[in-house]
Amino acid sequence: MASLLREKDKDTPGYLLSSTNLSACFTSLLARPVHGTSCNRQLSGSLGGQKIRRKQIPTERGRRRGGDQRRDGEQIEAVPKRRPDAAIQIRYACSRMLRYLHDLHTDLQAFYFSHSWLKVGNSEISKRVTNLLPVTEKNEEENLQGKEDDEALESTSEAEEGGAKNGGNSDQDEAHTQEIQSNVEKKLSCEFSDPRVDVCELSGDIRIPGNSSDVLFVDSGERNEAFRFRPYARKGDAAAFSRVRELTVKAVDVSAPQCTVRHAAPAVVFSAGGYTGNLFHDFTDVLIPLFLAARQLDGEVQFVVSDMNPWWVYRYLPVFQKLSKFPVIDYDKSKEVHCFSKVVVGLRSHKELSIDPARAPNGYSMVDFAKFLREAFSLERDATSNIEDLAGKKPRILIVARKQSRAFTNLHEITQLADQLGFEIIVNDGDVGSDVGQFAKLVNSVDVMLGVHGSGLTNLVFLPPNATVIQVVPWGGLEWMAMLDFGEPAKDMKLNYVQYSIAIEESSLIEQYPRDHPVFKDTMSFHQRGHPVMRSTFMDNQNVKLDIKKFKNTLWKALEFIIQ
């Protein structure tokens, strides 16, 4: 810290304050709430109440010029005069230091996330540093991976610290193992027939060594089984699985590693790799399946996550907090042997961005999931505006305007049309960024959401019941995909759904290919050549120019839903 001040503040009065004094000031700040006075008192005491002032010192060049004109060197000298001036100087130095601490806030938080020992070995310091460095709204938006919440995303090691204190005694481990074996029926069963995901369920003495790829089922018999799979709900997708670590569920004898952390709650083990970071896949591949696995446990569940990025967990922190009372365990970085009586490895997934109530615990549906999200993110609206509510107000429409592929090229005309029909218009690219909660509140405030097929439409999960989703389908025989990804989920959530398929004249492909090209005459041939070819042709290299006269009827339908 002292070196930082010396580099950046060479023109300030207190620039040569010693590192000892700065350390004393920093210690004072950690020990007390953020007050300039405590820092001032610390520094004033270390200087003995002396004043800081500059004194010119002679240099060789100065001597040659006469000695009195000393401009080439300076030195801070303490003289026992005018205490009030010293206090002013010290306050200035302290305020500068606090400003630098604030500027370093993001880096310190990123350091916190990437070094779990900071939370364990220096828990008190960590809490005080957190209180010392305030987070501004700008910092929250600009620094996704530097965010921190003391009540929520605790590092794996914090859970391990408490466990290590209770663990490490082999006699206790044996007693605990025997208790589990006597009270819980031993079971190791795996299901590999589901087309979307592989899942194993275990009960008995289950041990998960951190920073490994093993989930151990301790069995004193001669059982010798091992199952290898990737716990991510996108089975058969090689691109997704390349970002998912393979785990091994296997039966072992009593010589398994001893427990160092014991958990009373059951565990759900899953991967946060694959396509996470894409909004559609965040919900389809992880969050909805996680809801199915944990909601009925009423918070009594421990999440063990492989391929975990702390920024991603923070992004959906309200969801994790609502589903579990415990800090997430980072499987890849943990150094403990975590022991459970029940474990599920893998997350069951029914379909794209939706739930099959016939297969879900307690008959959960997408209506239940949407209600859960409204509770998790504190969303106020649980119904859209009706004609009585809109007295003196306009219905609100959110236009999800993509910036790259599948962009509206006549967005201005679309907004003019919506304005003519009486809508209050909000235009956004649909990227939730780091603050999912804030964007969820925006979506929850509208009555209609309009967008071209793409991940931005995933935000429909935050819409109030009876809101309307208008999906614009690009050219290329993509209607089946549009209905599967967003049409059916919207209907499952009891939302009104309108689908608008563009004509050839509304596609930018007309500027790239002649009208007799297979792109227009035989679109399904591109589908038959595989998803990469289809995606490149019809999704990554196509924009949309809506026919305003034709599209007007679609917006009228949305208004009719509100009137009804």
C-alpha cells in the first residue's frame, strides 16, 4: 500500500509517509468502521502530533548556483509546530489512501473468489475488508467476476474449515459410518437410458474426495462396480461435453479415504460446464433441472459443483440461496473428503426450457418454476395489466433487439408501429449481464415481449402470468425449433404465445443468394447436412427486416390479449 502511494502521489503532502504508519492506519481501519478520524488518530499518534512540511535540501547543482535556490530535491521533515495543519495533511493522506482502496475493490474481490483460503485463514480480516470497500452500482455492472455476497456464495473451504474441526478422528469416522449403514438403506443405482442425461442415486456411506473425479460408495461386500459419465443435461452433445469433466461413481471397500467433513443434508452433484454462460442453456441445462432435484427438499440439500465458475454461481445467487441453505462446494478445488448418507449425481431434464409435470417431483410444472423465480428475485407482478389497470397508462412492450445475427434492421419502424398502437416501448438486447435480478424486474414489468428466435427470449421465464410472447422466426424452416425452444415453454408457463414467420422478402438472405438458390427452394437440405451447416446458414448469417404492414396484425393480437 505504501509503495502504491509513493508511486501515485508524489505531489501530495503526505507522500513519504512510512509504510509502518500506513500499516498502522490500515490496521485501524480494519478494526473499526470506516472513519477518517480513526485513521487520523493513528497517524497523528505515530508522528507524535508533529506537523509535516517540506524543507528544501541543497544539491550539487543548487550549490553551484548559490545554495539558496534549492529546487532539485525535497525532503519531508517533521517539526513540532502547528498541530492543526498536521491533522489536515494527515486527513488528506488518509482520504487518498481510502480512494486507492476503493479503486482496488474489484481486484480484491476477484482475489477473494479465486483464493478460497482468504475466507478461511483470515475470516475476520475478510469480513472487515468487505465492509471497508463499498460496492457501487457501476462496479457491480462492470465487474461480473469480482462480485461478493457474504450471506451467499461462500467458498468451498469455509464449509471445509468447520468440517475439518469435526473430522480427522478415525474412531469417529467409523462410528459415523456404522450409524449411516444402520439407518440408511444401501443403494447404488444408475439410469443411462434417458436420452438427455445420465443419473446415479446413492444411499449409505457415500464419500466424495475433493479435487478428484470420484464419488465413492463404501460397501464392505465384494461389490465391484464403476460408472463413468458426465453430469450435465446435454447428453450426446460432443461440444458441450468437451467442457464437462467426467466423474466416476464406484463401489469401494472400507479402506476408502476417511471423512473430514460430514453433512447431514443429502448432496446433488452436477456440472456447471458445458454451455453455461448462455442464458438459454443456463436455464435448460442447469437451473430448471436443479429446481426439479432440490425444490422439494426445502433447502436441506448440499450442492457439489464441478467445472464451477464463481462468477456464474454469483450470477444466479438468488436461485442457489432459495434452493439450498448451505454454501456451494467447489468440487474441483475442495481438499476435503465430504461424506453424505444420500447423493444424486446428475440432474434430470425433461425438455428444452420446460418441465413435464408427469415426471416431476410433486407434479412441479413451469408455472411452479416461474413462481419460484418471482420469489427468488422478489418480482412484484404475478399478473399482467388488464384494461381496468391501464386507465391512464400504456401497456408496456419489451423489444429484444439482438445486436449481431438475427437483428432487426428496421428497428425504428417497429418502434414507431408499437408507439402508434399505444405501447410504452422498451428496447434491450436481452443480455442480463451480471445483474440478473435487475433485468428480471424489467422483464416482469412488461406485458408483451417481442424478439427474433434466440437466447434473449429465455427471459420469458420472468414475465408475469398471462403476458404475451411474440417470437419472430427467421427464414429457413426453423418453425419446429422455435416452437420447441420457446413456444412450448411459453404455453407451459400459461403465457400467451404468438409466432410470426418471416417471408423471403423480410430476410437479409435475399441480398446474399438468388431466388432460385436451395436456401429458398430446399431449406431442409441444409438441416440434413447437420446442425453446424444449418446454424451457419440460417441463424448466424441472417438478419430480419419486418414488413410493418403485415406485422401490424401480430401486435394487434398482443393488444387483444390485454383487452381480454
